[in-house]
Amino acid sequence: MPYRVNIELFQMLKRHISLFYGSISVKRGLHALWCWSAGLFETPDKSRVRLAQAVNEHFSDGAVFAFGSARSSLAACLKATGIGPGDEVLLSAYTCLAVPIGVIASGAKPIYMDINPDTLNVETADVIAALTPKTKAVVVQHTLGKPAPIQQIVAALKGRGIVVIEDCALALGSQINGLYTGTFGDAAIFSMELSKTLSSGWGGILLVNNPKLEQDVKMLYKSLPEAGALSSLRDLLQTVISAWCSQAVFSNLLGKYIMAAGFKSHVFRSSTPKAEFDGHISPRFMVKMGRAQLALAVLQWENLKLIAADCVSNANIIRATLHRLDIPTPGVPNANEIAVAPRVSFLVANRQFCQTFFSAKGIELGQWFNGPLSPVPRSRLFNYFPGKYPAAEKVAARVVNLPCHGRLSQADLAHVVASLETLAKKQSSNLYFD
Ligand SMILES: Cc1ncc(COP(=O)(O)O)c(C=O)c1O
């Protein structure tokens, strides 16, 4: 018994390599708090202009609109275009529940397309096959950093009056032939939620490349409320505290108590309110990004190149190990592409075992997307029927992800690689499958 207690104590005192808060240094979080307090007496519009300038450093041709989340920026884009009840919006079946929530919030119906299991993305032929006279928009998701065949999809849909929205929530900084994903469609959404490449705790950016659509979005945006000042500050504080907890030497211990206390006392909040799992959209769903998030978002966008480069170099090292160990790794970028994501995905035989294995080594192993619509929705509003998307479901049953974000130190990275090697050597039956 004392031996067991000692082991548990040792585990708790160990550093834990988290999948979350990967782009937020505590220093930058505190800097954001400083910028927020310094900007208290300026108009929120001024902060928004500053954010737009930071985004336009990378996406010079688009109009930038900052929202409380990426899902609400998707809903706003659809609504501004006049898409709503009776219309259909095409989505990848291999995605997060937040995407159809954005469609449901606009009043339109989500329709899913199966994926190519090697790329985790939809193919042009799948899009064409799913079109009906009711299709008014297609959301092209660049899954976990891997660019989708967006140029071919845009070319195939030209002249059909269908809005193409790139979902770059998990591909912020990815490139095709030197051009960022997000620059090819009529519009693009980026998530700045706490698990993403570039986080401000919460937040979403809508980038509009189509000038006609820009005017429509401008009109709608003007009419929207801003996130409340207190809730915005609370979100920033949660972000800074969580980032500190997840990076500290005793992160396992802090995570267990401080984070748990934050959630239990309802001071901390999760990204998806419970009601959204049933497709219920709150009246405050579509809000402009709050001031405190704007302060951190500006600092994050100013550091995009550095943050993305860290993700890419860490991912390359992990992918090289996966390749050497002959572990199936979907979503590998082609020679003309750069894939930027905070996680690297691979497929395993026994996911539960692998999670326990990595957890014992202080490494969080993720399950994006394990649904394939993750989590599988309870409500018919989602129009999602398990069994209809075999490729996505096959991947979803086996997929796991390791962190590759910029908060990993060289020692963390070496530990991740060594752990993979041990798994392959000592637990091959739990890793490899036929
Ligand atoms: C692919 C994808 N798109 C969009 C979103 C929505 O992002 P947000 O949480 O900012 O609404 C997510 C959320 O995880 C996502 O994984």
C-alpha cells in the first residue's frame, strides 16, 4: 500500500506534457493582461483594427472579422450570405461537433461527405457527388494541418453559385505552393480556442476573400453584440492560469487540483456548452470577440511564423519516428505543402492501452477525431447517421495524436520519441494492426 501511494505521489509530482495551451507562453499571457489594461480606455474598434492589421500581415487580401469562436464565425458567414432554413451545407464527416453547430445556428442543414482515409480530407469527386439543388455552401476542412484539394474544389464549383468556406481551425499556417490555406475560398474560418495552433483562449476569425460577401458580412457584424467585458476577462484569466498549470514542473499536481477546482466552481468554462451537444444554440452564440481576447489574439498573430515553425519542426521529428517504426500516419503533407497543427496523428491497434501507456510517461495522447463526428451527436438536428461514412469511421476508431506544439522543449520531444520507440519495441501487439 505505501509503495502504491508513493508511485501515485511520484506520478502527480511529474511534469505532464499536455496537448492543450500549446501556443500560450505564460509571459505572453501576462503581456496580454497588461495590453488589455492599457487599452481599457480605447474603443474596442481600435483593438479590432489592430487585430485585423496583425492578421493581414499574413492574409493581406482578406477582410478580417473577429468572433467569440470559429463556429460562430461560420454561422455568421452563412447567415450573411443569406443561407438558412431549407438550404444544405456540405461538411466533412470527419470533424468536430462544433462545425455542424455553426451550420445549425444559421438554420441550414448539415450534409456530410466521407473522407480519403490517407489524407483525412474530402476529395473533389466527393463534393461533386454530394451536391443537390439545395446545396448553398461547402465547408472545406483542412484536417489537422493537412491541406485539402481546395484549388480543385474551388475550380469545380466555379459558376454554380456555391459559397466555399475553408475550415482552417486546425490548419492555421498550413500552405500549398507557398500560399496559406484560407486564401483560396470565398471565406475561411480560424479557431483561436485553447487547444489550437494559435490560441487566445477562445475566439474565431472569419477571413472574407470575396468582396461581395465582405459587404454582407460587414452589415451583419455591425449589428452583433460584443462578448461581455467580465466574461472576456474571465476567459483570459482562465487561459493564463491553465497555461501556467500545464507548463509548470508539477503540472500533473496543479492540473489535478487548480484546474479541477476552476471547473468545479464554474469559474472555468469548457468550449462547448452542454446544450450545444443537443444542437441548442444560445442567444449569445454569435458575438464579437471580447477585448481581453483581442489583446492576446494580436500578440499571437504577431508570432504566427514562430509558433507555426515550432509545430512544423516538432511534427517532422515525430513523423520521422513514426515512419521509421512503420506506424501508419494519415495526413502527411505532400512536397508542395506545409502542414501546421498542434498535434500529429497516427493509427494504433489498441487506443485505450496506448493512452494509458503514454499517460504513465507523463504524455497526453489525444483522440481527434474519434467520432468520426466527435463526439457523436445525440440530436437529429445534426442529421448525422453512424454507419454512413465508412472511411471516416475506420480512421476514427484507431486514431490518436501526440502533441507537437511549440511548448515542447527539446527534452520533451526526445521523451516523446523515446516513448514511441519503447511502445513499438515492447508493446507491438497494442500498436500494430493488420
Ligand atoms: C475542424 C474544426 N473546425 C471548427 C472548430 C470550431 O472551433 P471553435 O471551438 O473556435 O468554435 C473546431 C473545434 O475544435 C474544429 O476542430
